[in-house]
Amino acid sequence: MSDAQLHGDAVDPVDPVDPVAEPVIEAVVEPDPEPDAAPAAEPVVEAAPAVPILCPACGTVNDPDAKFCEECGTQLGELVEVSSGPDASEAEAGVEPDQVTSSTSAPRRACVYCGGSIADDGYCELCGKPAQSERDHWQEAPAAWVGGVCDRGIRHEINEDAMALAADPQAGEFAVLVVCDGVSSTPGSDKASLAAARAATAHLAAGRSTDLAEGTSDELAQARWSARMLEAGERASAAIYEAIGELAARTNPPSCTFAAAVIDGPLVVVGGVGDSRVYWIADSGKSRQLTTDDSWSQEMMAHGMSRQQAESAPQAHSITRWLGADSPDEAPHVVPTYPTGAGWILVCSDGLWNYCSDADDLAELVHRVVGMVGSNPVQVSSSLVDWANEQGGQDNITAALARFDSVVPTPAQPA
């Protein structure tokens, strides 16, 4: 693809509306305890070699420690034992329901939404939703003040969004939030986005470890993290090449957007390629979009077109820069800033902001959600995803949040 071409990730525009869904509460099904071992001499037995996992959906052979299929995204690994009621023979034999063990029922996969069991027809017996793999819907919470949710949405068959998060336990101390959105017109972009997000987060988190070990001065923090953000873009691109293999030689190879935020005390450094975004959502005062899109609609707004007109056009989600083998320029736009007061750093894909683009409108939505579910970042992110799905869920949706309850004032330019 030449530099003049556009990468399309089109989504039908929908005007934002108000309803906010209740957060999803995940249940945990605990396995039965191991039976007591018989008192006997134990012979020395060598551990069996790790066995590759065969995907039950597409037949792809995966690494023994794989959590989901590299080819189709189906969840792999151990199945959750879900006990069912006694059958007729057990009832006739006088077996009480509480005597039925997992040995009387086949192991079944747990629903990622409610923890119920997935029936043979592929739907949850408890909430009725179709079975989804971990790749379709998952959440991360590396610390109590940082969390996110990544979801397939309603209209797409696979989830090409990805996120990766890291954080110190102390609120406001240090965090990394990365969101990548695979270009849906290119097969294999789900692999590209996941590899890019994880590689960038690992590189930025390693920078924190280096600073702690070397005791680097905070006076150089802006330059240090700006350089690392550029390096993170390079690491993300390299990870895409490794993940997609021979697909890199295609005319239209797998690719993705990139949006990242590093929080280092009062300093926030953001980077972006494509149209995934980072916002500062203030509790009071002015909220801001901290990244600038690489897109057709952004170019039109730069030439005077209104946001509403540009972002509702058919080509609104055509991006002009991306990460991938055919990227014209993979270097992120880097912006350092110092938020003042309390608020949120929100990193999201266009599956969310497509329905609520303006920073003040998005801030109003976040405030309304917080008023309903509280300030837990995962619960807030989950409700934002639910809200986007209620608007139509026409794209994959990712929302990742870091909470600031207080920030040390600095003489630098505030957010």
C-alpha cells in the first residue's frame, strides 16, 4: 500500500445517546479440592513432556501454555467443571442432589460474562449469551487505580482490538496503558494488535525498572519518557512482524493503530498512531483529547470542517498512519502533559469514541457512569463498553482507565 492510500476501518456513525448499562459482575467457579492420597510409597516418575493443545474449533496446534488459539482465538486450556442435576438413574437410586460430584457431569467451559456454564449448543445456560473466548472479551486490573475492558462488540465476528496494562500499587505513582485497534479490512490484524500492545507495554514498564535502579532525576522525565514512547512504537512494529510471519509479505498486511499513556507521578506522556485516542477526563474543569488522530476526518477538521460533519462521513474512519509492514511512518506523535486536579486518563479505541467523540461529551458520560457504579476502573470501563454496545456495538470496543485522586501541581503546562 502506498503512502497516499488510506487504511479503512469503517464504522457507521451513530449519534451518542444517554443510557448506561449496569456493569457485568463476573462469578468465579472454584474447582473441587483434590482427594486425599492413599498412604503408599510413591515411585519416582519423570514429569511428562508438555503436550501441545489442539484447538477444538479450528484444529490448529498451539503451544502447551497457550491461553487461546493463535489462529481463531478460541479459549484453550483447562475447562471448568460445572455440576449438573442428577439423571433419572441417580434419582431412582436415591442419590441426593448434594451427593452428585463433577464425575457425574462433563466438564464445560465457563461463560466469560457471568461464570455460568456453556451448553452444548454454544450458549450460556445462565445468561443466554453465546460462548466467547478470552480474546473476545477480557479485562485487566494491574492495580486498584488502573483497569480496562476489551470487547468484541456486537457486529464483528472477531475482536481485533487489544490492550495491555501495567501499574504500581500506589495510586498515581506509575502506570502504562496501551490500546491497539487492528484494521478490520486486513485478515490477521487481531494478531498484530495484541502483539503490538504487549510489546509496547513491556518496553515502557521496563523503563520504570531502569529508573528505579538508576535513580534518574525527575527533571529529565519528559525527555526520557518521550524517547521511550518513540521506542515503544518501534518495539510494537517489530512484534507485529514476528507475530504475523509470512503475512507481512502480503499486499495488504496485518496492521493496527496505537495509543499509549505513561503516568510517572505528576507527568503523563502520551503517544498515538492512527485513530485510537487518549483523553484527560477532568472531574471539574476542562477535559481534553490528548492525542491527534491520523485520519481522513482529522485532516478535514484541520481544513475547517466541523467535527460532526467530518466524523459522520463514510470515510471518517480511514486512517492515514498505522503500525504494520506497510506503514508509511510508525513513529508515534508524542505529547507530555501535567494534569492538575482529580480526573481520569482514558485510552480507548474508536469503538467507544465513535459514539461520543468530543472530550466534554465523553467526560459527561464518564461522570454519569461513575455516579452509577463508583470509581473502580474496571467497573467504569465495563459500563463504558456496555454503553457502546447499546449504541449498536458496530466495532470492537476497548476502554482503559487510570484514576487520579490528587496530583502534585507543577509549573509545566497543565492538561
